[in-house]
Amino acid sequence: SKVWRARMVREMGPEAAGKLFPGVEPGYLMILPPGSTSPGPLDEGLKELAEGAAALNHLNEMDSGSNSWVLCGAETATGKPILAGDSHRALDTPNAYYQNQVACPEFDVVGLSFPGVPGFPHFGHNGRVSWSVTHTAADYQDLYVERFQDGKYLYKDQWLDAETHDETIKVRGGADVHTKVTVTRHGPVIAGDPAQGSGLAFKYTATEQASTWPEILWRMLRVENSRELVDSMRGWVDPCNNLLFADIHGDMGYFCRGRIPIRSRVNGWLPVPGWTGEHEWEGDIPFDELPVSINPPEGYIATANNRPVGDDYPHYIAIDFTPEFRVKRVTEGLKSLHRPTAEDMAQVHAQRVSIPALAYLKVVKQTDAKDSATKAAKELLLDWNGEMNADQVQPTIYSAMRDALLKEVLETNLTEKLAFDAWHPADRGLGSFSNRLKARLVAMIEQDDRSLLPEGDTWPTAVARALSKAVATLSERLGEDMGQWQWERVHQARPKHNLSAAFPELAESLDPPAIPTSGDGDTPLQGGYSPANPATVTSLSVARYSYDPSDWENSLWVVPLGSSGHPGSPHYADQSETWRQVKMIPMGYDWDRIEASCETEQTLEPS
């Protein structure tokens, strides 16, 4: 995100770029305290952008999510808290998460593991405490613009010796690549050329010191209660997570785990000057000052990669948070439940009303459709409640209309090259910008802020143009019969095994069938996609779970494919239909029950 903002500032200037990065909107829903909102945008954003931009004047050129929530025992059917949620990312094949239970004399833990990492760092329970995570979106990586001269770099009016060492990169099927690495007090130079006088140094918490995460995971698996779980996170570095938890003692809560450096908020906007000494890290946020809440009086906590704390929190965490649309719908879904069980949490997983869609519908009502096809599309949209259901045509029309408006705004406000790159995002920074701009347009529509529109234009006229373009695009792609424009025709998860391209003759066996999905990137029922390729869902729920500490046998889960990574296994993709219907299957925990119902058993004996 910082590199992308740097490009925009260089090509457009800080004032024009600042219009596209307003910060947090008034009323934005935060994690702590539950239900609290932001007072308004970050007014200092433009000033901070300009300050960072000054460091770039001599240079020529140089973002997944999740939902989670926990409900206190006083609000549930069992009298104990319930913890639920889901993790969002692209659909790996085989799936990134595996349903696992590992038992030994020291612990007995069931949860979702992923290959190469011991323990259950993200989702699981040990019979006493359950836990889950979402991405905090914390900022713990900085870029410093360095000035070099004769093998030295400038820092506080002194020329210091830069470290250098040679690295050899082994290339499969090709010759080794040899490269010289230059390191300053801010980290390795990852862009630019010190020999030419400048470069970007990368400072990152995970490379600043050794991590003790294996020890932390070992402690985590054996904790007795929620407070021990929080304390076990001492020393956790990366990634920073919103850690939710619920235990058999009736406690529940939130903790922001991870190492977050203390420094100026200016560092969050752009690469900053490395030679001034004004943007240095001043230690880390102390462990005991990281955001935490146990048994809040509100009786619930919900996270969806939204801002964790308000302006009264003394430390800078980040400026790039996910729009509040998902967490609002999660919160509304929780409040609609009466004494829910673990199974009832699927109703929150299934929330698919799009808040942006409801905002757009108010403007659609004011549009003047110029032709019969656009009028028909308008009538369909006005007869819709904003639910992104797979079997309806309105989500298809709305999404195409919204994407057409986004493209027009990009082309109006960015240079031709920037607009093209933003529409075809090749990295997380670009994708993050486009998604946040889409959310920004919703706020601008609601506030009738026309600053990104051409002079004299209005939102009804802009949306009318977008609707007309959407109808033309969909007619060409799906045919002129709008009754055949169901969302499921264009909005599908398309699992692709990493080996299917290398072995196309096996692709039919390696690649599970496509899965039509409801929802979009703004709904708890996640189905995000790139506007440049709307036919493929690129962000979806790769695991859903619901933990019941009152009786762990009531806990549930589901993955989009299956529990086996072997294409020949009957369990390679046998959970797909259950997942598509937003249902879950029993998690199980008691070994006697598991052994009584198991179909196969495999024993591995050391030689």
C-alpha cells in the first residue's frame, strides 16, 4: 500500500492523491469497545502524505481477511460463551487448512492446522480454551528512502558505512543468480541502486529479532483458561492478529497479539526519509498496553479486519483497515439471535445483505434510464433487498454497475497508467487501494460528496451511466435475456490444483468442480473478486467454525473442499456442498466417540 501511494503522490501530487485516502469515515465501527464508532476522518492524512512525499522528490520509480465473533454465556442457550467465525483467502487446492486433532500426554487439541507449521496457531481448542484469529491489519513494516554516496549512507548529517554481503539464489532449471545486498540501520535495500545514490530500505519486525513462536505454540496448546492464553502470547511477533477466545469457565475476550513498533503515523502513509532520524522506531508497544478486553459489558466482540481501537488509544497501529461493512452485518446478525447455540452461528456466517448495495439502490431510484434494457435493469434492482443470493440476477447487475462506476472514477482521477494498474491489480497494494476506493465511493454517495466526479456531474447521473454500461457488458457476456443473469453463473469459486497446469491431462482429477457462491467482498458470507475478472471468486471462506465450551461435542466446522489432499480420496472435496449451503459438520473431540464412528485407521510406527 505504501509503494502504491508513493506512485500516486509522485504522479498526481499529495493533494490530488489525498482525496483518495481520506482515512476512517465518521461512524466507522471499531472492535473495542464493542459497538463504538470513530468520530470522523483522519484530518491529518493529507499533511502526513505531503510530508512523506517530500522524501520521494529525487526518486524516479521505485494487501485477505476474516470474520470472528464471540458471545458471552449470558446471551447463549448454554450459559457458556460461544466462539465462531471463518477465515478468508483465495481457495488453495488442497485447502490451506486441515481439520486435525492431535493428542499426547501433554495436550489434546482439535482445530485447523496448515502444512509446515506445528500446533494450531489460528483456530482450535484444547478442551479448556478455544481460540481463533483474524488479521489485525497492523502496520509493522516500514520503507525508508536512503541516500548513498561511495558505499555510505546519510543519517543525521553523518555518512555511515553500509553493510554489504553477497547472496546466491538457486534457480530450478537455470543458472544461479548472484546479487549484492546492501543493509542500512533500517534494513536491507529492496529497491533502487545504492551505487546510483538512492534506494528503499525495508524494516520489518519479523527480521529485527529472532522469533520464539514454537515455544509460544507449545504454551498455547496447554493453557488452562483465557487469561493464560493471553499471557502465553508474550513474545509473539508476526503476524499481528485479533485473537478471540472463550473457555469452559465462562470467560471470553479479545487480545491483539504481535509486535507493533512505536513510531510516527507518517511512516504509515509512504516511504519516509531515512536520513533525518525523525521516523525511527522507538521500541515496541509494551505487551501490557496492547489492546485487550475480557468479558466486556456489551456481551459480545466482533472482528472483521476493522479498526481495533479508537483515537484515544495512545499508540499508532495502522491506517489501512477493511471497510466496516462485514463487521456491521456480523454485529447485526448476532443481535438478531435469541439464546443461540453453536449451530445457530451458521446464520451469522450466512449473512449476505450488502450494505453498499443498499446505498446504491437509493441512488438508482433517482436515475433516469435512457433505454428499455436499462429501465428493465433499474426495475429489477428496485425490486431487491440487497441480498447477494447466487440464484438472483440483481447481484449480477449491481456488481457490474458498481464496477463500471469504479472504473470511471479511476479513469477520471488517475493517470492512464495508474488507472490501468488499479483496475488490473498485480499486488496487494493495488488490490487494497481499489477495494478501499470502492468503499469510499459508498460514503461519498451517502454524503453527496462529488469531489471525485467531473465538474457539474451528480451521483444519479454517474450511476445511470454505470448502469447502462453494466447492461451492455452483461448482454454481450451472458445474452440479452436478463432472466438468465443469475449471480451463480458469473460468481464461482474455481479450485485449481497447483499441478494441474503442469499436468493438463490430469486436470480433471486434480481440480475439484467449480462452486457457485452467494455473497461478495462486502458481506460476511465472503465472495470477493477482482473487478477485472469478476467470474472468479478470489476471496472466500476457507474454513468455518463454531466452538461450544459448554460441551465440545456440539462444536462444528466445515471447509470448502475436504479433509484429504489426495485427489483420489473420497474426502478430497466431499464437504463442498455442505460448505456451499453454509452448513457445518460435527467437529468431535471425545476419542471414544471418534473411534466408534471412524471408518479407517492408519498407524505410523517409527523404524
